Amino acid sequence: MLRRDFLGLSIAAGLFATGLSGCHRSDPLAFGVHPWIGYEPLYLARDFGWMPGSVVLSSGASSKDSMAGLLSGKLHGAALTLDETIRVWSEGTELVVVAVTDVSAGADALITRPSITGLAELRGKRIAVEVNGVSGIMLLKILELAGLGRSDVVPVDLPVSEHAEAWSRGDVDASVSYEPTATRLEREGGIRLFDSSDIPETIFDLLVVTRETADGNPDAVRDLVMAHFRGLRHLVRSMHDAVYRVADHQGIRPEDVQSALATVMLPDLAANQRYLSQGGRVETMARSLSKLMLRTGMIRNEPGFERLSDPSFLPRSLP
């Protein structure tokens, strides 16, 4: 299970549209999305009828589905983390970031056995991590701060959905995971030694479209972004209603939705304009992450982007 797969899979019943080699003004924008709290505004917009016909949500089980759809040309855009965006770009599909949906503020965490009381004590320890997911990026950041190299620890490459079982068996000494797995491990005696609140504005979830779509169907891109913000406004202003809607259509407890919301920051329009500006945090982190991913073999090719984000698709105001 990749980074943004935790809120349940009941909404992942849609099928990808096929044969969509390009997106032009007459085509609906096929947009890949999968379960994650930061992407819920899009589902709320769909449910309330705020998603215009120019955009079609294509639900998948995980970001792997969205990334595959972008690389094959079946999708015109998708909801991805920043590192996933870099991966797709490095494989030859140029992407444009048109909105930031959330910023991790504790959702990603290092949970350790109680005997481990400092990051330097990770040396020689077995760490459960999804190497090719955002938890792999998180581990690299942790090792940098600890003054350790990758060879100083023993990564145990596992989907985050399997971390709790590995922990219970005693197979690992620590886990780099995210909610709700992180909280589950804490309930089983784990210690939250480090989380994404310690590295603010580093882990981003994004709405991205292909360059071809941005150039060929800009109105649909604007419709997509506006739908996100309308859904976000309902989530923030009518949270009690929104939490129960999210819980109901995903078949989970409202308190799980509330716990997820507590670990992310949901940027409003003004914050998005700041994040997506030239030289803003998204572009700064993208350059830093791409160098790190290339150096550590997480990607094979330099993405080579001159400009990744484009705030021009953000609405000037909300109705």
C-alpha cells in the first residue's frame, strides 16, 4: 500500500477511461484519484454536484494506478505526492502542479521500540519502510538528521499496510509509516520518535496535470481546481457534516476521519498562491527532493524541470 491509501478502498471502484492520448477542449479531463484525506474535497465536490462535466474522476486503489495512468496516457492528471510527481516526470511525462491539497503535519512518523530514545540509536536497527513510497523519502530525511547513511540501518521493504504485523512478530525495531498505522503501533507500545511536524512543509499532496492538458484544456484544469476548493470549503466550514459523509462513503469511523484531519494542514487559496509561486516552497522542495532521489537511486533520470508549479489555474476568488 502506497502513501495515500489508508482511508479505505470502498471508493476505489471506478475504472480508468481508455484511449485518452491527449486532452483538448472538447474532451473531459480524466483525473486519477485514490483514498486519502487530502483528496476528499474532490469527492465532496462530486457528491454535491460541484464537479462540472469537463472533469471526470477516475478512482483507483492507490497512487500506483494514477501514476500508471499518467505514464500510459490514459489519465490527463492525478492527485499525487510531490515525490510521486517527480517519479512520473523522471519517466518522461511532464507534469504541472496546479494545487496543493494538503501538507503533512504529523501524518508521517517514525515509530520505534521504547529502547530506542534517539535518532542516532537507529544504527544497525531493522526499520520497516516502503522504500519506493513517501516513507522512503521520510527515512532518508531521518537518516540525514541522525548523521547516518543508508548502510547504517537495515531497511525492511514492506507496504505500510504490513508494518503492524511485522511489528507484532518482532521482525522490526522501528517503522516509518503514516496514519492510521502509526497510531496503531503507538497503541502497541511504540514511541513516536519523529514525525513530519518536525520537518514542516516538506511532504506535499498535489493536484497535477500533464503539460499537454495544461496547454490544451486550461478551462477544464480551472474547473478541477475550483471543484477542489469548493469541496475544501465544505470540509472546513461544515466539518461535522463532511466528516460523517467521508466516513459513510468509505465505511470507516468518523473518529478515524477526524484523526486524519488532525495530522495534515489543508492550504486555503492564499496559501496555495504562496506555495505555487515561482521560487515557492513546492519548487524549492521539488529541486531538493529530485537531487536526493537521484543520488539515492530512487529515480534513474534527472527530471530537468525549469518550472514545476503554475498558480495561474488557481481561482482569483471563491464564489
